[in-house]
Amino acid sequence: MDPVSIITNMIERMLTPLLRESLEAFPAVALLGPRQVGKTTLALEVGRRDNALYLDLESERDKAKLALPEEYLWEHRERLVILDEVHRLPGLFPLLRGLIDRKRREGRSPGRYLLLGSATPDLLRQSGESLAGRIAYLELSPFGILETGSTSTNMLWLRGGYPESFLAPDSLSFRWREHFLRTYLERDIPQFGFRIAAETLRRFWGMLAHNQGGLLNTANLARNLGVDAKTAGGYLDLLADLYLVRRLPPWHANIGKRLLKSPKVYVRDSGLVHALLGIADRESLLSHPVVGASWECFAIENLLVSAGDRARGFFYRTSGGAEIDLLLEWPDYSLWAIEVKRSLAPKPDRGFYSAALDLSPVRKYVVYPGEGRIPLPEGIVAIPLFELAEEISRRSRE
């Protein structure tokens, strides 16, 4: 049976328990993430038991209900209010602050507002200024391997984790991602107030996909795009602010070694990488030059999402060749060193052993696409991606 056919309408999201806890602890919660990632679905699922009031601020009908926003929202002060695409009405943030404080003064339970946004800089700035001390921020990523299951690893890698791409029939997944890219470039980004030619930004996005997981070289990107370095840096900031691109910072420590200082950059969703590069099926992916980098970044992104905000992610590389693909630093400052291999007979590079001597991580792993754990020399363990994601998730909950 095709894996998609056995998946139910709603995959249980890892973020659900934390979202429920945050709504109990904070007057306002901002659920951020790129468009089409499932924020509305999750919000409605969580709000169902609370008889939540849902307002889509892209709907003229719902926006009309807020013609007198203070009166309307105060009338519904005992309900959870979900405000979707809240960046459309930035003037709501100081109003929400006033409503929250008013309820506090009257001795009522704090008003609960769930704000959904497509991670715009305006949303972050406005809510940060107006709701400081009253709001929690949560990020919803595309489906991760812990949500789709170990048997879906290859499909998740090829299609990416956007729900409609992952759950679509084979013939429609790639087409959905192409449409998603076009819509984001031609409609969504301009709605956020950015005036960038769609074709220019598409070329820039594609350049990042071709260089998936490479060191950031803004000057080289700018030169290839025909713009100045400041403009290219602005494009990168935009895609990162919209949670479409990740900059993985280098590890910095005073260990007497010459460390690289540029971050690694990659498109966060592997399905979008493949759409940007015209890779429509698994056979095309396995024969494409980007296959190794795509698998590595797919693994790194899933492990970072599994860690949530409990661990900070870095890479480590010295001028002498010592290298770790992903270094997780936990709140107690302990380190986990992770190398990613696509081979079924994984063997760490010499640079990994050298880096481990530099940093003395408490755990050392090699992620590989096979099954079962394999003990390797010097305390290193080869481990499937799903199993390591589970371990990281357990550690993050301690």
C-alpha cells in the first residue's frame, strides 16, 4: 500500500503538547512558521476543546468583525481567540496588550490569544515591542521524521515536510511544490512589503539549493546574481526570517585552533531543494550531484527540529581539516558530535576523529540510512536518523 494512503488526515504534531502548555502559561502565544506548514490546522485542533474563536485576517469578512476591535475582543474575553495571519493588522498588538492588562487588573484569568503568522520581521518586531513579558514564541516546522515515522524517511527526504507535498499522490507532490515556490515569490513575499523581482529571488533561492550546505560566501552570491553584497545579504536575511533558509553557525571556542568563521547555509525543506533543482523523483535525486548535500542537510534539519530550543546547533571545522557536521550544545554545555553519511557501511572521516579530540563530546554519532546501531572505534555509534532523532527528543524533554 502506498505510504500516503495509510496516513490519517492529521498527523500528530510534536509541538502540540508544548503549544497547550504555553497557552495555559502565557496570555498570548505566537505560532510562527512558513505558509502552508500547518499552523491553522494545529491551532484549530488545539482550540477545539476550548470553543476557540477563529478569525482569518486575510478574510474580509473576518476583518470586518474587527471594525471595533477592542469592543469585539472584550466581548469574547473568556474564549481562546485565534488570529490567523496577524501581520495583516499590526495595530492589534498594542490593543492586545491593553486587553491582557485590563483582565489582569480585574482579577480575571489572563486572556488567551493565539497569534498565527508567516514569520515576518514585522510580526516579530511588533509583538516584541508591545507584548514583552506577555507572549511566548513557538515555531512550527514542516513534518519531521518523528511525526511521519521511520518507514517514511525516503519519501520525506524526497518530498519534504510540507503537509500537502508529503501527503499528495505521486503525480502531484512535485507540482504542488513548484506552485508553492511560484506563489511565495509572486504573491506572498510582496504582501509582506518586500519589493523584489520574483525571478531574481527565484535565481537566488536556486543558487542556495545548488550550494546546499555550503559555506556562506555573500560576495560570490552577489557576483553571480549581478547585485551588490548588501543586496544579496538582504535576500538571505529575508529567506531566513521566513524560515525558508537556515544559517548554521560555526562553533567558536578558545581551543588554540584556527576555526572557520562563515556559517553554513541551506534551504531548510529538502522537498523545496529538489523542486528548485528540478528533481522530480527518487531516481533523479540519486543521480544528481546535490544528493549527498541534500541528505546531510535533511538529517541536520530533522535533528535540530527534534531538539527544539533545548539545544543549540553548530558545525565545527578547522583550517587543519578537523570537522563535525553537527555539534549540539545542551543547557549543561555538554556536546554531542554528529557526522552524516549516506553509505550503508558508515565510516567517520579522519577529520571527525580529530575534531572529537579537540572538543571531547560526551556522545559521538554517525547518522546513516541503514537499520540498527553499529558500534565503531573510539566510542562512536553509527545510528539511523530516526533513532537519533528519538534520542535527541528524549534528551530535550529532560
